[in-house]
Amino acid sequence: MNYASEDLRNEHDGILFGLNILDKMVAQLGSGKAVAKDEYVQMVDFLRLFADKCHHGKEEGLYFPALEQAGIPRENGPIGQMLIEHEEGRKYIKQMTEALAGEQLDSKAFSTAAGNYATLLRSHIQKENTVLFSMGDKILAPDLQKKLLQEFEHFEETVMGPGIHDQLHAMLDSFEKKYLQGG
């Protein structure tokens, strides 16, 4: 891996995989099947920890500032738009969390927030992958790209903690069997 954007794109793949599972979980809610509320809590934790705290944290704290320094505008530019969408995503994560907070899962509120979040993130990821990261790949020097990759690794270890990535991916693997493979 030579580009910081490669790491971010790989994380996008994990987020999209999680969104596919979330879609199936929401479909299960709509079909009236029994719901294991703790699994919905775990999925929201994945979105909060992996998609927002880790992935968006790397972008906001490291990648976007490097793009700004290289001349890509924040205000009225692509970085500003991505930051607005990060905040919108946080709003939907909060709504999903609130729908899970009561004794009973508020399935309507959860489904609405989850659907809005999935729609937002898929569009957001498409924009980053096809527009912003391509701009960054052209403008960021190779030595800066390598430095960013090292900073990403340090960020994961210090902000997320050791082994958290692996735990989250193991959870997705178990959910894949249940929700995507029907097992």
C-alpha cells in the first residue's frame, strides 16, 4: 500500500459490507421477525467506532488537513461537503442509538435512521472514492502519502486501541453468516 487513499478505500469496503448487513437487519425488523436487540446495538457500535471514530477520525484529523495544505479547499469545496456529511451521519447514528435506548427497540425510528444513514454513507463513499481521493492522489507527494499511512496506523492503535479493528471485523463475520448467508 503506497497511498493513504488506499487505506481509506479499504475501510470503505468494510463500511459498505457493514451497511449491507445493516440493510438485512432492517429488513428483518420490517418482516416482524424476532429481533436480538443486542445485535443491533453491536452494529451501531461498529458504525460509531469503525466508520466514524476510526475512519472519519483519520480523514478529519490527518487526511483532510493534508489535502487543505496541498491546496484543496475546505470552505465551499469538497472537504467542507464531506465534513457536513460526517456530521449528518453522526446525527443518524445518534437516532439509531436513541431508538435502541428504551426497554423495547423502536423499530420504526431505528429503521428510518438506519435507512437514511445507509443512503448517506453510500453516496458519501462514492464521492470520496471517485472525486476526493483521486484529487488527493494527484496532489499529495509520495513521501507525504507514506507518512499519512504511518500516522493512520498510529491513530488506530492510540485512538481505537489494540485489537479493536479485529474485534469489529470478527463481529461482522458472524453477522455475515446470520444476515447475509442465512445461517
